[in-house]
Amino acid sequence: MGPQASQLDPALALGRCRLFHGMSADVRQRIAVHFEAVSFKTGQIIFKEGEVGDSLLIIGDGEVEVVKMVGQSPHVLSRLGPGEHVGEMALISNQRRSATVRVVRAFHGLVLRQSAFDALLDDEPRFAREMLRAISDRLRKTDETALEQMVTAHQALTFSLARLADSRDPETGGHLFRVREYCTVLSGLLRGHPKFGPLISDEFVQNIYLVAPLHDIGKVAIPDGILLKPGKLTDAEFEIMSTHTTLGAHAVDTVLEFCDFEIFRMAKRVILCHHERYDGKGYPRGLQGDDIPLEARIMTLADIYDALLSERVYKPAFSYEQAKTEIATYAGTRFDPEIVAVMLDNIDCFETVHQKFKEDTPDSSTVD
Ligand SMILES: [Fe+2]
Ligand SMILES: [Fe+2]
């Protein structure tokens, strides 16, 4: 099916399109002769992915969707309506269409063919300038969309990996959701602290939210007999259990070989050091004080605070008051006392998180 002739007034339709803003009505009237009015019915394909691009389309009325095949599946990249245009990229680069344009609501618009397009670029500097601006906007939007999709996919993948590790020894429902929130809240609060503030950037806060759920990922490599043992571990078993820190960190090393990004470096520090203690009596390396990476000192506090408020086979869930007292008791031994002070000064923020993600988190029902 090809296009049908349209009654659309070209000069009027050009007036609605950003490419022609700033042009006088006289100029629009003059250049309107280059355009051809066309109509398409709902469902018709205007441009097909892979075809040679020899025209630009301006939408007068109706709506189109831009669809790209990714593998075997079609993905709708965008929907465009009156005043918008499509097709300029292929026209300028002389390349094939990178996507299909399909009508979703009866379309009336204008087509500008290659030769007329070239003539317009030569004759109307304003049109050339607007075209450059449109292309730059389009590229920026494409970049932003790609980045957004990559970050979303990355977040989903990271969290599902953490859930996978957790599924072998599920901690209290919602633990992973809560620890990432505690870490984010605490990092945000520490930004106002004279010592910690300069160390915590926006990126730090964003990253800790993503990596906190990975803290126990190394547990995937711990044998069931130890991981699921209900009673106290023997010294030998504890020794094996404590390797979840080094084994997890080692797994991240493999990722770092391919992508040496700060987020993975932080993940490694959190996984490796979340059982270190401020007084140097933790594991695996017995690091002390500020030698323990800041994100790991934050993680330890978040992890233990949540464990205190949760029921375990060996203890009931603590009340908020009991948990607060316990945290204060370990300031300077298990925990960095300056971070504890900030947390206790703002303890209501942490209690709010605990309430919000208490048991039924958005997808806790899927934990096996
Ligand atoms: Fe752990
Ligand atoms: Fe944990």
C-alpha cells in the first residue's frame, strides 16, 4: 500500500514543525513547494528498516511509532505526533533506515525528497541550522535512552544475582531491600559530616545502593552442611564460612578484568570487608579503623542493624530500642564510632526504612 494524496496545507503544516520555526510565513510559503502532502492509514508502514532512506517525513496529523528489530523482537523506540519529523538521519548520511516507521493513528503529513532536501539546505541557512539542532537533539536522546536502559538492566542483573545467592540461605524477607536502603540513607547523612562528607560523592551514594545487596554473594560457594547448619559452627566450619568474603571478592575480580568500573571496585571492597571490625578483630584480613573501606564500615552497620531487628533461630527479633542500645554498645569495637553517632542521631530514619520494607517487599514472594 502506498501513500494517498492529502488535502493537508503544506505551509500550515510546516508552521507546526520545529524545523521551520522562526521562518516567516512568506518563506514557509515559498519552500512549501518542495514538499508533497501524503496520507497513510493506520497500520501502514511508511519507512521500512533496511531500506535506503531517500525522504524526510513531517507529521501534520496522526501518530506514528518508530520500531526497531532487536534480534527477532520488535522494540518501539518512540511515538511521534503532530509537528514532529522523522527520517532525516538516513537522508543526511545516505544510509539505510535504522528503524521502521508505522502509522498508529491515521497520518497526514509532508514528504521531502532527497533532491528537494539538498536544495533547501543550500538555499535556507535557517533550515540547515534547525536540521543540525534536530540531529544533535536526536543523538543526545538516543544516548540518554541507551544509558538509561543499560543502567536499568545493570541494576536488575545485579539485584537478581544477589537474590540468587540469598536464595540458598534466605535471610529474613526483605533483608536485601532494607540493607541497600540503610546504606543509602546512612551515606546521605554522612555527607554532612566534616570527616566523611568530602569522601562521599553522588556516585558513591548511587553505587552503594546497587552493591549493598551483593555483600554475601560469596555464600554461593559455601557447602550446604555449613551454610544451613542450625547450630553453632565449629572453628573449622567458621573458617570455611568466613571465606564467603574472599570468594565473593574473587568473583568480582573476574568482572573487573572486563569492566574496571568504580561500581565494581566498590562491590569488591564491600564484599571483602563487610566482616572487618573497627577494632581489628574481624575477618578476613583483620583490618582496623580507617583502613577498612568506608563503604564496608557503612555496610557492616547496616547488615548487623537489620540482623538485630530480625528473628534468628538463636534469638528473637530485637525491639528498636534494644537494637539501638546494641549498636551503641559496639561503637568503637565492631563499628566506626563516628558513623554510629550519625546513625543514632538519626535512628528514626532507619526505623522508617525497617517499617517500610518490613516483610512484604515488592517481590519477596518470589523468594524460594
Ligand atoms: Fe557476610
Ligand atoms: Fe546480610
